[in-house]
Amino acid sequence: MRIVIYGVGAIGGTLAVKLALAGTEVIGIARGAQLDAIARDGLLLRTPQGDLHARFPIVGNPDEIAFAEDDLIFLTMKTQDTLPALERLRRAGVRDQAIFCLQNGMANEDFALRLFAHVYGAVVAMPATFIRPGEVADFFAPKSGIFDVGRHGSGEAPALVPFTQALEAADFAVFVHDDIVPFKYAKLLMNLNNALDATLGAGEATKPYRRALRAEADAVLAKAGIVPASFERAAREKLAQMHDIAGAERVGSSSAQSLARGAGSIETDYLNGEIVLLGRKLGVPTPANAYFAELAQRLLHEKRPAGSVDIALVRRALPLDTL
């Protein structure tokens, strides 16, 4: 069995290094400077326990891989990049291989299920950061990350066994569920704050908007009859906690990292935008989620850094007494 990691950034890079060092055969798919750096020097993973380094095959496109029937394919790109990635996989000859969507949001699994029969969804808890081409950091210890995973759609789920075995051997914690969707919605609620982190940064002043984003989401999900799962926080905190890494800065949410890196796209349309979509379908107002999703896009197109919006401007555009 091989694991093909499509998107060797912070999450994909951490997985690639840990899996490769644990003895799993890994093939990465990356682009740009990251592809060049890994091909030349391998990938450096900074962790609280020390630095790790691994070399593994890396390509720029799926059509450079001769896929085997028992390959597991991990999607670790942002949602806005998923559809073209899936099309490339199909053109490369992928058919019945298991596709694991190790991504935020609710859209990826359905995107994949339109094209492929064996799709798995996952919730990823791993505070990983892209440092520079050829170097990533993961701030969790003692476990490197926590995965909740389950089949998306009907049918048996045989790929969950090798998935779990490979990740646990690489020092990740894995929880398998018959229905992964409630857990995905629980993570979505957490990810709504990504737009705030990307536009305003952290701090006490953002708390009223955090509450507004969550209140809108709660109203939408209640109208839709969706009940998010509850994570066992105390048990999980024993498995993995945040730690500092000397010389490595935790930039913030994945959305803030996209702005910091000048990635050219941001995933908030599939996080806050998911709540906006459901609200528009069901007739539930979602002005705060719509505003911050649009504001994140504005920063992206104006090439402004994360956290650079003046909160006074937000208060004028989105008065708290109107929410």
C-alpha cells in the first residue's frame, strides 16, 4: 500500500514526513517552490520534540504517477483547489482508489463522490504551519495530530483499516465514526473564526463578532435539522496539546496563512460561505458570515496582510446592534 498526498503544504507535509519515517511508502504531489525544494532536499518538519527530515518521491501532477489499486489518496489542498485536483486524478487513471478528504468545510466530499466511488471524510486537528519551501512545522505533542474519519456515502469502508494503521504507526491519533458528517459540522463551527483571524486578527475586540458568526450558524443548522457532534475535549487534550517551537512562529489559522503566504486564494467561501449558502436556501439571515467571507476575499485581491483591517471600519459597516 502507498499513500499519495495531494497537496504537500503544512498538513500534507507533516503527514508525508511522519508517514515516510514510520515506513509507509509515500508519494507527494506539490507545486512551485515547494515542489522544487522537496525534490532537491527533501522536507524538514519542525516539531516540539525536535526536527525531522524525510525524502520521498514528489511530482507536480498526478499523471506522473502509475496508480495502484490499493493506493490511498489524501487530498490536503484547500477546498477552492479540490475540483481541478479531482479532474487531474481522473485523467491520470484513478478510478476505484480510496479518496480521503483531509480538509476543512463540507463541500470536498461531495465534489469527490461525483467522480469517485470510495470517498472518506475527515476532521483534522493539527496546528501545522508552512514556514518556507521545504520546511513546515507542527506544534502538537505528544501526538502529531488527531483525525476523526468515516466513509462519505453508503457502502463498506475497507480503506479505514490501512488508513488507521498507517496513521497510528506514524504517531497520529485516529477516531473512526459510522457517520462523519456531524463531526465535520462541529469543525465547521470552529473554522468560522478563520475569517476573523484573517481580517482582524485575534484579540478581545473580535469576540462580539465571533459570537455573531456562531449565532448565525447555530440558527442555520437548527433550521436545517443538523446537529453537530461534540468532541471529547478533555480526552483529546491528553493526546495532543500546543507547544512552542524555537525559531518557528505559529502564523494563525489556515486562512490567515493563505494571506501571509500570498497563496492567491482563500477558503473562507467554503467555511463562512457554507453557512451563507444554507442560510440563503432556508431563509435565515447570515449578514456577519457573508460580510467576513467577502472581507477576506477583498484582502486577498488587494494583497493585504492578515489581520490588517481596522476594526473601526468593520463596526461602521457591520454595527453590532444590527446583528
